[in-house]
Amino acid sequence: MGRIQTAFRLDAALLMRMKRRARAEKKSLNKVVEDILYKEFPADLVWPKVKVTRRPDPFLDSLRGRTLSYTQEEIESDERLTALLEKL
């Protein structure tokens, strides 16, 4: 993966300590920060799986990928559609 430029706000004292380390190790500040982050987030880190606490709604699943057209009367008479539209 390529490199992405970014910016962070850091505590001034923390930044000074990292700069001192970079000078002592004859590395760039960027390399010091990257090394620290790689130690904290190794490439082989396996993130825990999240347990789904609710079952999928078959009605909502049936709506995926479809263009729908309902009359106002149909919407008002269908509790599921009314509830869905209230969430929007």
C-alpha cells in the first residue's frame, strides 16, 4: 500500500520527545512515528469479530437493490413501510 500524507495535533511535550528520539536514532520523525504505530498495530493483527445482536429483517432485505413506488395510501396502511420511512 502506498503512503498517505496526514496531519495530527499532538501534545507539545510528546512531540519534543519523539523528535529527540528521532535525532538519537538518526531517523526521521515520520519513521519514528511509523515504527511506534507498527508496533501498536501489527499487520497480522486479527480484529475480533462483532456478534450481530439482531436478526436481519426479511422485509428490509427484500427492498435492497429495488426501486420502489408506493401510493400514499399503501404507505399509510403498511406498518413496516411507515416505520421504515420514519427512520429516514
